[in-house]
Amino acid sequence: MSKNYQLLTEEEKKLRLAYLASYRRGPSRGKYLATCLRGTAKWRKNNPNKKYIQKERGKDRYNEETLMLADNHCSRWGSDEIEYLKEKSEVKTAREIAFDLGRTYNAIMGKAGLVGIPLMTEDKKHMRLVTK
């Protein structure tokens, strides 16, 4: 609360709270929210599945990069590989681990999901590492 509010009398405080309550319920707030929701709905209608498509493009690109160097492609996972995945999950990105283990990007992401290991992935837009 502001210092000025503390200086008000009890009657003035009641009037102020009543005014603020009517403002919160007022028609202008409803119009603003409706406009925002219409804009969001319009964007979703014009850009269906945009986030999903961008995510899939990244997965496909990373998988193609690692597929060429995947020595252990379609082979069984060893316990030492899973341990390496657990140890390096916070230090290296999923793509770097795929290169180290000779696996594809999709194999690393799939195994990490099955075992329950959060992996670091590259966020190209912001040039930072994020956990997914």
C-alpha cells in the first residue's frame, strides 16, 4: 500500500476500495480482455501448428547430422552408455552426447525420455542452453 493510503480516513478508504472494485469489474476491462482473446484466436487460426512444425524441423535437422556418424545405429543400449547419458546430461547437449556415443539424436532423446533424464538442448533463437 502507498503512504498516501495510510493517511486516509476510514471513510475515504472505503470509498477508494469501492471505486477500485467497480473499476476492476468495469466494461472497459472486459472489452480489453475480449480484444486480446480475439487476437490470440486469430493468430492461432492463421498459424496452425507453427510451434510444432518448428520443433519437428529442428529434430529432423539434428537427426540427419548425427545419422551420418552413428556407429551404434540400431544396436542395443549398454548400461555404460546409459550411465554416460546420466552423467553428461547437465554438461553437454543432446546432440553432443549423440556424437560421443555414436547414436542418433532421436535415439538419445528417446532413451532419455524412457529413463527419465532431462537433457540440455540448444535454443538457437536465444543462443542459450535449456533443459527439456
